[in-house]
Amino acid sequence: MKKDILKHELVPDHVILSESEVTKVLKKIEAHAEQLPKINSDDPVAKSIGAKAGDVLEITRKSATAGKFITYRLVQD
Amino acid sequence: MQETIEKVTKVVKKKRAKFTESLIYEIAETVEKRDMDDKELDELVKRVKKAYERARVENGEAVGTVAAQSVGEPGTQMTMRTFHYAGVAELNVTLGLPRLIEIVDARKKISTPTMAIYFEEEFRVDEEFVRTIANQIGKSTMNDIVQDFHTNYAKMNVVVELDMPKIEDKRLNFEDIINRVEKAFKKVQIDNNVLSFEPSKPSIRELRLLADKVRDLQISGVKNIGKVVIRKEEDEWVIHTEGSNLGAVLKMEGVDKVRTTTNDIHEVEKVLGIEAARNSIIHEAQRTMDEQGLTVDVRHIMLVADMMSADGSVKSIGRHGISGEKASVLARASFEETGKHLLRASIRGEIDHLTGIIENIIIGQPIPLGTGSVGVLMKQKK
């Protein structure tokens, strides 16, 4: 059941970024981690992929305009 | 096709263009259709790059204001009438302006929650299976399966004769019904399909109350879901419901865990997370506009959905959400409840950094928008 929600068509792919990836991403988009959109640590998706507060998630959305769009969210308490 | 896409990607990279995936796909499609050579492709990418960069939103553009206008203007043309039936004649679904307001206000209790339940591949055409599930999901009360119901004032009991063919027809389990009845009522005698109930105290009032209670006893159904409608949509059976409980329905066997949805955005957020809620906001808002024959560019709706979901939970647009939580005191005060915000800010000693638009308009400075959003930076002489 836990993994089932990740397959739902409304749920895009969430991936936890490693520390070095986070630094790279933040440099690329010229922003601080706190400026990213947030995701709660008790969010069902964050919970099922085991993300903890402070992690940055890479979200690959299916976009109606761009086809694929990559965005980031900071996990908060 | 894959090769062409790779080729186009290479050319795009060489030209230093940042194209989206769908744009690259479209170019590749054209290349194949027109049978273009490398030189033509080069030229095409060059031209597309020019057009794409021209079409892009410029830095400092007031996208929020444009989005507000673009959603607001068609909004004025929407009918106030709510009596629309979304495809299914038996189910009434709120649409039009009231629905749009419901979405942007992020209401906790929406007026007509509804679900569309799909099934896994092997059950899609299995009408028998779908009907069984539908009866498990849909609410049935004792009243739906009685053949004979009478209140006997002389013997002080309520006698119910269950309609076995009807139970069969509804694909309910007789044992389950008996279990539910026994759980709900202590003084009950069961003789095959005849049940007789006795009130806790032998008074006429109690007896009448008991009769109503027996009649309304729920014998099957998922919490918060009422009526269900089964429909055949393009070779597969789909269940539409009145009321919604995504979490419980997704746990049921045979239910498609990929496509089954609800129109309740808060429920989507609770069960599938914030990103799913964002998708749901876009989908619902666009569906509402489409149904009225209005077209709004998705980008405006996407911006609204992004703002509503940026904080990790779905926030409304307005006093209790985004506008009421702005960092600047002056911006908040200029929206609604001016006195409240100014008073609280002065009590707490809030500082306004004057970084937004509204604050700067109030104090009469150039606003950080468009050409106003750039400043001059000077190198100090050593």
C-alpha cells in the first residue's frame, strides 16, 4: 500500500538529492535552500520515500506546456 | 524517432538554446515529416530559438497580475447557476463560478465531493465484479433490503423480513448483514431472514425510535460515500460516487491505483501529497473553465496552483491564505482588515523592508517591477 501512491497518475516522481547534488542545484538556480517551495515531512510521498526534514527533493513533473519539468522542494517539519 | 530527437537535442545544445522537452519533440516531428537535412534543421532551430525567446516572459514581468486578470475576466462570464450535471445524469456536481471559488478558496468541505473509480485491467470489463465493488462502496441501509417491515405495538417489537432476492441482487453478504445488525442492536432475535427487535424500555416512544433506527441502519458502504452510479465509458466500467473517500477506496482490491481520483483537493493532499494536490488544482480549475466553454492558458492556472502549494500544504488565495500571510505589513493592510494588521504590526514592532510592489506604491517610490526591478551597482574606488 505504501508504495502504491507513488504510482498514481497525479503523483510525479520525487527523488531525494544527495548533499553534493543539492549544492550543485542551488548554484545552478542561484537560490538558497530556504527559498525553495516546501514539502511537509509528513507528506505521504515524502514519508514513503523516506525523506527527512532538511532534505531537498527533485520533482519531475509532467507538464502540459513543457513536456517535462524539474522542480525542487525543501522538506520541512 | 528516437534518433531524430537525439539529433535535434544535439543541434539545440550547439545553438545554446534552452528548449523544453515538448519543443524538441515537436521539432523532431517536423524534421521527420518534412524530411529535412542538417542545414535546414540548423536554420529551423535558429528561427525557433528566436521566436521562443521572444515569446518567453521577460524578467520583471507582473505574471501574477496577468494571471489574476486572465482567470478573472472569463470568471465574469460564468453563470451563477450550479445545476449542472457532469456527464452522469444522476449525480449533481458543482460547476461554474461556485466551483472555481471553492477551488481557489481551498475549502475544507466542498459542496459536492465526487469520485471516479476505475479498475485494474483484469476487472475492467467484468460487470459482475464491478457491481459487487459498487455495492461495497455505495451506502445501503436496512430500508433498501426489507421486504416487510412492521411495528407491533401489542407485542412491543419491530419485525423485519429481509428480501433475500434483493440482497442477492445487491451482491451483499447475508452473514455480514447479520453481524452488523447484531453489533448495532442488543435485543434482536434472528430466525433466518426474519429479524425481530425489542426496545430497551417497553414504551411506545422507544419502540418508534427503534423502528427508525432499524430502518436507517447502514449495512454496507464506505464512510462518507453515498450514492454510486455505474457507467460504461469506452469499453470499461467506471463507478462515480456521491461523496468521497480516496484513502479507503484505494485500499480496495481490484481498484485501479493509478487513475482513481476525487475532486476533493484536501483529500488528494492528505492521501497523495502536495504535488498531487497541485496537479489536482490545475486539473479541477481547468475542467471547470472548459465545461463553461472558456479557455484560459494553463500557465495562469499553474501559477495559481504553484502559489497555493508552495508552503507544503494547500493554502487559499485571500484573507486566510496567501494575501493574509504576506511578509509586508503595508501589503497586508492594503488588502483587507487594515486596522487589524496595522495594530498587530505596531504591537509586535514589525519591520517593513519595502521590497514588494504595494509597499512602494503606498510610499510613492518606483516599484520593483519591469524596468523598476533593476538597480545600479557600483564598484568602490580603492
